[in-house]
Amino acid sequence: MPITAADIRREVKEKNVTFIRLMFSDILGTMKNVEIPATDEQLEKVLSNKAMFDGSSIEGFVRINESDMYLYPDLDTWTVFPWGDENGSVAGLICDVYTTEHVPFAGDPRSNLKRALKHMEALGFKSFNLGPEPEFFLFKLDENGDPTLEVNDKGGYFDLAPTDLADNTRREIVNVLTKMGFEVEASHHEVAVGQHEIDFKYDEVLRACDKIQIFKLVVKTIARKHGLYATFMAKPKFGIAGSGMHCNMSLFDQDGNNAFYDPEDPKGMQLSETAYYFLGGLIKHAYNYTAIMNPTVNSYKRLVPGFEAPVYIAWAGQNRSPLVRVPASRGMGTRLELRSVDPMANPYIAMAVLLEVGLHGVEN
């Protein structure tokens, strides 16, 4: 059920919400926010799309002579953060950015993804689903509270405590995410020392990208509470595995069927023509979109042989070295896994680009 303005007003009272974060992303994928008191007057202003900010101070937005911009909250993103105190609770809304003419701002990452979804719908598809797998490192802080490169454990893939000393940190992250409506599927230590992964269930791509942004915020907040620093940097330490954000993608038709699945596939992969064409778009445009999937200099220190990172522009089934993998699941679970993306990518822009290049393959 869609969340209404009345639902939000009711929860503000019931959950003693005293502040509301109006959140959006800059071009680099950094979450920005302005926090407003949850008074009746300010809440009405927000729900009437009248909250303004200076867009010229946001990375990648507009020039100083075009600075005024509006925040239009997406009511379905309403969430109450479960770490309130005696001053009350803090809630949040993810917003789209609009111009003074009250049209979507062309440079807003979230609006770019919405435009790509309209293209998808025009081609007869109903939804584009995303299951992200964001990895991160936890480092100790020094006596000044600044991050070091010293990890707090010597664990490896799927290790248990006491080797994995961050299990309680991950459990609290999972508990907070669950309270915020995430359906967490797994939590575990990753391959490198100090490296972790928490997987949450796939969702329609816009919602999945919203969740990625909230996920990063929660991970960093809870890590700091435990005296640790969380980073989604692709390769913070040389000689060990880096962090990726594998993106599991699938298209669905108007009848709710997975458009990537075909049990009669003559190639024996049980993939549809649509899947092969979409895959063709991903392969053809790989050089062009890599700068968006891997947006920092450090990103390319991860894309080297020996650490299960993709190093070939190719696709395969079980092999994890190519750019695209086709996981074993079929039927409704049929999907393409793009393995190059790292967690520093702006999820909205990354998925808008991947959807468009995949659709380009389908159309051509």
C-alpha cells in the first residue's frame, strides 16, 4: 500500500518524531540532507513540495546563478530511524530534485533512473529488478577518532567468532535494517581480513537504489557506534580482495513473468532472446559505462586478476572472472549478474546506465 501524507502525520505523533531528514544524492552518490523540525507547519511545507535548498553548493548540480531548487519527497520512502534518544525519533524521506519551474532537474541522479524506467515501460516491460551485494571494510579508529588501515579481525570467508570479531557489529546492523523494513537474507565475513557483506532481498530497481543509500548510512552509523570506521572504498588495502557491489538484474513483462527466462533455449542456458540481447548491450558498451560503475582511481586497483574480480569483457556461468555471470537459478530467479560495479558508484546513475545499455541491446 502506498504511504500517504496522513500516514506520515500519524506516525510523527505515534513515534514521537521530532526531526525529519530530507535526503537526496549528489552526482557522486553521496547522500545529502536537510533536517527539519517535525512541527505541523514544517511538515505541511515538506508535504506540499515547498522545501528549498541551494543547488549550486551540491556536487555536479547547478551554477550559482541557478541555485534555487526544490525537494519533492517520495512518500513511499518514509522511514523512522531506530536510534532515537530522549529528544525523540528521527525520520527520513528520500526526495527528487526539482527546478524552480517545478519540473524534474535533469542532473538529479534519481530522476535519471526514473527516465530510464519510462523508456523500459515504453518497450512493454513492467519492472526492472535489482539484487545488490554491497561489500565493505571495517577499520579501527585512532586516539583522535580518525580511521586507520588496521582491521579489527583476521577472519576470512564465512569465518566464525572469535576469528571474526565483527559479528556483533554486523548483527546490530542487520537488526536496525530489519526494523527499517529491509528483508535481510544473509550476513557474513568476506574473503579479506576486515571485509564484510550483508545481503538484502532484491526489489524494483528504484526502491533497491534507495535501500543501497540507506544501507550505507546505517552501516557507517552502527560501525562508528562500535568504535569502527566503515568504508565502501573498492580497494583500501593492497594485496587482499577488494569490495564490489555485484548487481543481479532481471526484467519482468506485463504479466509478471521473468523476461530473461526461456526453458526452451536452444543454447541450453534457459535464457530468453531478451536476456541474450540485454547481455549483448552490457558487453558492447562495457568500455563506455566502466567510468560510472567504477568512478574512482582506487576502483581500478580492484579490477586485477587473482581476487575474483572481473578482468574479462565476457560472460559465463560459474566462472567469476568475466564481466557478467549467469547464476544457476532459473525460472523467476533468472538473472544477469554484473560483477564490475563497486560500492562507490552512484546507484541511481549506475542502474540508469545499465538499464539503458541493456535496452539498447534489446532494441538493436
